[in-house]
Amino acid sequence: MPLNFSGSILLLSSFLLGLRHGIDWDHIAAISDISGSCDSRRQGIIFGSVYALGHAAVIIIIGLLSVMIGINLPSWVDRIMEPIVGLTLILLSIWLFVSIYLHGRNFKIKSRWMILFTFLRKIYIYFHNKINHHHKKEMVFYDYPYGLGMAFLIGIIHGIGAETPSQVLLFITAAGIGGELIGAVFVTVFVFGLLISNSVITLVISYGYLNKNNNSNFRLVLGTLTAVFSFFIGILFLFGKVFYLPVLLGG
């Protein structure tokens, strides 16, 4: 069914909402986290893009289920995911503050997710070695770089907590105008907008963090700003006060 004027407005709205959604505060923090922890600009761009794809995959699944069979994520999902995101942001800020204090201009930013997973691995290995202390060979901890799978997983985690009633309402409205196929098109357009804005953020952050990587003063200032930003945003997420954040682009 061809789109009329109202349908075209909804299509444009879907694209613009996707753009705006891609620059939500949690996305900026996550991409800063992932791309800023990479060793090269190219790696930062690739990993940030993989995060965006993981996020987009979840939005596509949620959107299509909403359009096809009317499934919507229960409200308790957001209540669970927001504190998890908040805790990881606070963990990143603490690590940054400690690293800046200990290493000054020589510190290197590290993903809050990798800090969390590294900490959990160390706990696991500690108890594994305690329980199996009678064995000659103990499990040894090796740190490892950020992986593409981990970046994709983080995108999925953020995507699960990213669904909002306004987005689902838009998709269902589109389906009501032109059927399930048109609704699926609206979901795709929304995700396309999301990927564009996430890609722009990834490029800006990768060049910002890594182009000046040899400038210790720049790295120190940027790390401090990231720590402060992550701490306050994490507090808001942790205590369910995200609505205090300014909504970008008037969305």
C-alpha cells in the first residue's frame, strides 16, 4: 500500500527518531567507552560500529515483534537494565579517577565493561585456585584486548534497555497505516537513522581520543571529563533519574 502524506511524515519521523535515539546519553557513554579503549583509530571505528550493529539487531527484533504480533518488552526490563548500565558507568569513572591519580598523564583509558569482566574473571580464578589448591597447576589470569564479540554483546545489552513506548507506538501506527510490511519498513528506517548517528559519534570519539593519543595533556583532560561525565550519568541511571538528562535534538 503506497504511503500517503501522513505516512510520509511518519516515515520521516521514524528516521529522525532513529537519529536522535542514536545520540542518547547512554550511547555516547558506551561508544566513548569502547572506541576510547582501543589502540588505534581504525580499531576504535570498527569496534564502535560493531557495538552499533549489536544495538540495531535488538531494535530490529523488538520492532518487528511489535509490528507483527504486538509483543512489547515489559516495563521491568528497563528497571533492571538501567541500574546495570549505571553501575558500569560508575565503575569506569572510579577506575579513571584512580588511574589518573596513580599514573597521571601516562594512564590509558580502559573500557568499563572490560574492567567489570576482568574483575569477575579474577574473582572466578581466585576461588577456582582456592578450591583446587591441591592441584599442582593453577589457573593463570591473562588480560586480553577488547573483542568484537564483546562489543556486539554490549550493544545487545544496551539495546534491550533501549526500547521505549513511543518507538513501539510509532511502529504499530505505521503498521496500521500500511500493514505489516510498511511497519517493517519503518523499523528499518528507524534503525538506519540510529546507525548513522552512532557512526558519526564513533568517528568523532575515535579521532578525539586517538588522534591526540600522544598528547598527554589532552589525554589527561579528556580522561578527567570522561570520568566526571560517566560518574554523574551513572548515578542518574542507577537511581532511575534518567529523565533529568537533557533530551538531545528536542526529542
